[in-house]
Amino acid sequence: MGIYELHAEQQQPLAAELYTFTLDGMPYRYTSYEQSVDYGGSTYAREAIQRSGYNRRVSSRSISISVKVPSDLPFVSMLNQLTYETAEISIDKIFLDHEEFIYKIFRGSITGVKIRRGVCDVSCASFFNVFDLSIPKIFVQSYCNNTLGDDFCRVQLQSYKLTVRVVNAVDPWGDTKYPMGGYFHVEDHSTDSFGNQYSDRPEHFFQQGECSISGEKRYISDSINHDWGGGAQLRVIHLHYPLSSTPTAGDIVTLQPGCNKSPSDCVDKFNNLENFVGFPYIPSVNPYKWGIRKL
């Protein structure tokens, strides 16, 4: 084997690092290789890009790196107009002689930018950074923090379930208020644990609840339960998303009420105000935002 063949065997294959900066859904592609690279149907423009090694904090899954790019690149000026949550970065490595092999070096979000003397230093944190966030158990908000039926809410949802029978799935008035989810007329079939039928419950009682029919479950946009007088009745279930097939007369539907997390729903539907975890009297407008004004 000659010296040239031996030297060629000892050389590492040509490789290029590909950088994709995504801002508000728009990708900007660059490479630190000595020339532009075409890969995956996209062109990665040649730029003077340098990156650091991995920095990992003790007792944390988060990994951070810094990437230095020319400050005159288009996406750098756009960073000042967007929040960092909308800015992401991905770094890949490909072998130019074997482009089918690609190594994912880094995936993360841009957390900071510093510009000095024509160089933009971009700080990046891996997506594992979310595990380091402190998420409070309770938010100071007007609506309830509980999930309906959980261990803190303590509402026994099974007690409020009842069934109705489908009369037909055609609205005689041609109602187009809920054209996407579909709707069907119902009549009483069984009672809940409190002895109430569907007609005993007030209008909108099952709104934001759950509808089950033939193994399918759908979110209830609205439930209408209205007596017009003279024997005329309106019992209609509106769905947020249509079923795979239109219900037919005689089908049995199971209904479960929902909760809009307001104190009124907590009291009127479930008589459960003692387990309400919210702050309904917080002002919706911050009185300190504009300061005190003289009347």
C-alpha cells in the first residue's frame, strides 16, 4: 500500500454541521462547512459559525450550548421582534460521502442573544430544560384549579351520569349554529343516582360534558332542554366534533355533565363550593398597571 492510499484511509470522512434556526415557524438554514450544502431538498448557506461544547448542570437534564454567528444574518434582527419561546435551533451532522447517515447533535430553544463587534452570541438550552421549570400546584386565578372529579374536587361523576334515547338526528329548523359537531334530538331514558332525568335538569346542564354512544366519546358543546308549552319540547344535544356515523332513532346515549370552573357552576350543578379552589374576586384589570389616577 502506497503512502497516499495509507493517508486516505487514515483521514476522517468529510462531514458538515447543519444549523437550522426556526423563528415563528420560519426556518433559516446555515452550515459551518467551507461551502454551501444541499441536503434534504434544502440549501444550507455557508456562514462563519462556531459553537461551544455541551454544558450540563449538576443534577439536571438540561444541556446548554452557545453558537456564534455573524450579526448581519436575517434571523438575528428578527429575534428582537419575537419571544424566545418561538425561536428554536437544531444542529445535525452529515457525512458528505454518505448523506444517508445523519447525527442529531442538538435540539433546543434560544434563550438569549448578545451582539458585540459584529458577532451574535446565541445562547441555547435543550428541550429537557422544561424539567427544570417550577410549576405551581395552584395558580392564583379566578377559575377553579381542580379538574372535575379529581381527588381535590371530590365530585362523584358516576352519580351524575344518565342515559337518553335518540329520537332523530335532524334539526327541523335547519339550525346552523353548530354545523361542525352535529346534533340530535333525544328523550328521557334513565335517571341518575339522584333520580333526575334529562328533562329534570336545567338547560345547558350538560354543556362542556361528555357524550358516549356506541363506544365513542365526544365533548358536548351545548345541551338544550326547553319546554315551549302546549306539549312542545326541545331536547337537543350539540357535539363539538361529529361522530363517525349519524345516530339513529332508538340509540342509547350516556351523558355526563361538565364544569366551566366558575363558582356558579360549582354551586348550581354540584353543590360543591367547599371544594372550589379559585379566586373569583381577583380584578380582571390590574389596578397597578397604569398607576393611580386622580378623579
